[in-house]
Amino acid sequence: MKKTGMLVRGALLAAVFIVMSAQAVLADDTTRFVPGTKVNGIGIGGLTVEEAKTQIEGFYSAEYKLTIKEKDGKTETLKGGDVGYKAAAPEGLSAILDEQNASGRVSGPSADNSHSVNMSVQFDEGTLTNAVNGLSCISGSDIVVTQNAHITAYQEGTPFTIIPEVQGNNVDKEKVLALIREAVKSGSSEVDLAATGCYVTVSVTAEDAALKDLCDTMNRCRDMVITYQFGEQTIKLEGETICTWILGSTQDGLVDVNYDMAAAFVKSMADQFDTAGKTRAFHTTTGKDLNLTGPYGWKIDQAGETASLIAMIRTGQSQLREPVYSKKAQDRTTDWGNTYVEIDLTNQHVYMYKDGALAWDAPCVTGNVSKNYTTPEGIYSLTYKQTDRILRGEKKADGTYEYESHVDYWMPFNGGIGLHDASWRSKFGGTIYQYGGSHGCINLPSAKAQTLYDMVYTGIPVICYN
């Protein structure tokens, strides 16, 4: 027995000697990493650079897995094969070996020979995305969706109230995908969804002051009335209708109003009350009743009024208002009111009424019918007035104009068509216009034109008819 024990001890000593000798050899072999060397947790001690590269690539390609830490101690794992993973060891391995050789090839328990390097990896983006979407933290059946405190949808006869927040366990899928993509790229073995802010958190609670103010405003909307005034007629927009337009709140914490519904309401008012461009009845000085149209009249600025209406709703305050107009007439009952210029194209006469009474009149000459310069009918308004003006026709190829006429009093109302003095004429009225008329303007005797010029103003209605 004694002899046997001595033999065993001898064998053990021999084995230890062999190991120590081998380590000594490795420690002295400058082509190999010192014992205990690890890169990204993978042991490469005793290997050459090429062998270490094979070892690391083989590990990552075959053994790589990413542990995903979730809430409540849950974890999930993605393997390299789940994402089409392939890895290539970095060029930095040679630098690690060079550093070990330069520092005396220190090894053993007291030596820190652990290194971290970024891996050059490839993976299939589509496969990765599908794998992430399949994680239970994204598509699992036990997901509770986080919800901010919010205001109830409108229900007829029921006040708006605040629904409390819910802190769930759902994640921001795009954040998770980006986090895992970067982890796979770098060869990391673990990610923590909570630590990296991937879980959706409550940002608005039931105690939020802005939310409470919004709820109060929305409830005021239930009782508000916006009354639109159109002369003696009114249109009322009731709170119960307004509340059906409310979508909730904007990012700025304002009442979010359905723009299309508000715009449709404004359009309905425009359809009913706009007169510009529509046919209207006009009673002439000679006693005729004519149906005329033209650009003059009332016209709601629909975009402007929709914006104003939404702003009013957000106050929760009842209001009486006129809409925003892009065009206004003088009167709501009769657009032209009782002060206007009337041009009788058939009888070649112009009248000016002020406060319902005839204040001025004169014979005229209008557009030459035989040359297709007929002055157009319509309801217009004076664009502006100007003295000492040269009127020009179309410019010809030689640089001259079709005609050039100096006038002392110029009063346009329909583009280039206007009232003006015509000192070159000695006669007015009658049938002159049929063959010797103007280019479309209303020619007046000089003295009469001066008097009219002093009486009219920008915007006064001008009504032409046959």
C-alpha cells in the first residue's frame, strides 16, 4: 500500500509538472494569447490570432444568443439562427496580442486579460424584425396597454368626464427593435428593456391640471350657443351640435375640433347667405324688374371663418357674431342698399342714387356693339377713382397701343371698364353706341363726369343692365 501511494503521488506531481510546463510554454509563446485571455467573454487563451478568430466567429455564429430582460424578472432569448446571424472577428485581436507581449505576458488570477471588442456582424433585417415582433413582450396575450388619463367621448345628455390613466406593460416596438438591432450589431449578449426606457409610461394622470381645465371647457361647450347674424336673420349653432365635433384634445392641450365638420357648417351658411355671383332681382329706374348677377355682394371667407369658429369653440363661451367675409355688400336686405350707380345700357343713361333719392343722372355712350365691344351687364362695385389718367388699349407689335385717350375723371368698376369723361364727344345717348360706341367704357359729358366723380366712392355698387 505504501508503495502504491507513492506511485499515485508521483503521477500527480508529474501531471502538475506537465501542466505547469505547458503553461510556461504558452506564456512564453508570443504567437499565442496568454492563458485566461477572454474577448467578449469567450476564452481564447493559448490560441493564435487566427485560431482565436475562428473560435470567436464560431461561437457567435453558432452559439450567439441575446437575452432580453423584461419587467417582473421575465426574460426572452433570441438565438443567432433566429436573425440570420453571421459574425466576423475584428482586426483588434492582433493589437491585444501585441499589448500582452509588450507588457510581459502577465497571466494568472491577478491579471486582467478580459477584453471587449465590437464585432463585425451581418444579419437579415427582415428576419430580425419578424423575430422581434414575435417576442411575447410585443405580441403576447398578457399585454396591458398603457393609457394616459383622457376625457370621455361625447354622449348626448352626458357630461364629459376624465377616465383615469392605466400603467400597462406594453413596450415601444420601434425602440425595442432599434435596441435589439444595435445589440446584435455589436455582439452584445444582453439588453434590459426597462433600463433603456423601452416601456411605455403614463405621461398624463387624472390629476393633471391642464386635463381638468380641458374637461371643464368641453363641458362649457355643451351649454354654449354661437349665434350668427345675417341682417335680421340669425343662425344658431347649439352646444349639443358642437360637442359632436369634439375629438378630444390637441397636442397643445386645446379642444380638438373636427375641422371638416366645422367647415361643412360654415359652407352651409355660405350656401344660404352668400350673394356674390348669384342672381338677384333689380328694379330699374324705368320700372323694369330684372334678374342680374355679378361679383358684387356678400361672400363668406370660409377658411377664415372656419378657423375663427374653431377658436370660439375652444373658449367655451357663447357669442353673437358676424362671419368673416371676403366680400361685403352695403345692405343685407338689398345688397346695393339705397346708394348706387345705375347704368341703363339700352336707354344709354346713367343714374346715381343717394339715400334712396335720385341725386344725379346723365346720358352716356357705352361699348360699340358693331365691333363686339358691348359693355357687359352685371352687379359690380367701384374699384377706385383717379384724376388725370391716360387710358390705353392693347399693345401692338410695333410697341404702340390700339388707342390712347386722356381723361380727367376715371372711375373703373369691371377690370378695364369704367365711367369717365369723353371730351372728344359732342353728343351722348341715343343709338350712338351701336356703331360709334366706346371700347366698353361708359363715356360721359365732361361736366357731368366731374360731378359724379365727386359723389362716388370706392366700393359703391355699380349696376349695368340692358
